[in-house]
Amino acid sequence: ELKVEQNPLFLSMQEGKNYTIYCNYSTTSDRLYWYRQDPGKSLESLFVLLSNGAVKQEGRLMASLDTKARLSTLHITAAVHDLSATYFCAVLNTGNQFYFGTGTSLTVIP
Amino acid sequence: EPEVTQTPSHQVTQMGQEVILRCVPISNHLYFYWYRQILGQKVEFLVSFYNNEISEKSEIFDDQFSVERPDGSNFTLKIRSTKLEDSAMYFCASSEGRAPYEQYFGPGTRLTVT
């Protein structure tokens, strides 16, 4: 079974700081997705990364994919309180099944 | 903006009872999915559905589970005899096509089995 690991699991950071969330996965895939989930809410799609070296940016978030290293990163620049949420990466296997990571709970402190 | 809707938002049921969770996918979407999230844990894929049949399913999706598209708009997940460990948030999602098309998630149904 494809395993997807994120770290850190919990992240508390001050406003204005930068940080990176890591997503490692165990088997070959070139399809990786990042989602955001607010407490008690559903999942909101952030990024879809479909090839090695793909980089996408939206506001203060930037995601990248290295398929050779089986690693995706979600970089947060100059964090603001509104970014507080849980972030999940999800990898699509060859069988078209999604495997989600463990999630990173981000708290941005004023 | 079109969205996926789910009903009920919260369902409480006794162990052994059958439950049906309902979803209305986005109208022009062709692929439908069910996921579950046990409280505080990761999201787990259950099943995908296309052209009125199951496309993929996970190990979690055993004989206790079934899915159906009873009409042109609803997509349902039935759990025949609920167990305590079925307590979770169940999310429906839909997409225009097979992955990598983006999946749009509904707000979820919180199922509590007592």
C-alpha cells in the first residue's frame, strides 16, 4: 500500500515567518495534490502537481514536486493568521486511488 | 458556483442499524467518490463510481458498504450494519473526469454510531 507521510504533524509559527511542510510518499507517482481543511469543514483544493519539477504558487503558498525523491513541499511565506488550518497532501496511485497524508495542523500566532 | 452537497450533516445511529448517506454531486460531473475521516485522522479513500458502476474501491470498502446512483442527481453510500468503528466524517466528492481532474468535496456527514 502506498504510504504518504507529512511532517511536521503540528506546526506553530509566528506571523510573518516562513516555513515548509514536507510530504514524502513511498511509491512512484507523478500526481500530487494539496488540500486545506478548516476545523469541522470540508477539504479545499489548493494545488495539483502533475509532473516532476512542477511548481505552483497562490498567494503566500507555493507547492513543488520532486518525483525522483518522492517528495512534495508546501512553502509558506510570511504567514498570516488566516492560513491557520490543517494541510493534507494526497498522492494518486496507478489504480486511480487517492492516498492522503497524515495532515499538518498549522497555527499562526499573531 | 456549483458545489457538492451532502445530507444529513450529522447522523446518529445505533450499532447494527443501516444508514444511507446522501450526496448531490456537481451536475456535469461524471466521477463520484466517497471518503471517510475518523476524528483527528487522515482522509481515507473508500470508493469511486463512474457510469453506474464502481470504478475503484479500497480495502475499507467491504461487503457492509454499497453505493448507488438511484436517479440522475443523487449518489448514496449505504452501510448495512453499522459498527462503532464506522463513526467518522464521510465526504462525497465529484470530478468532471478521471484523475487528475480536480475533485470537489462536499461538506461531509458526521456519522456517530452508539
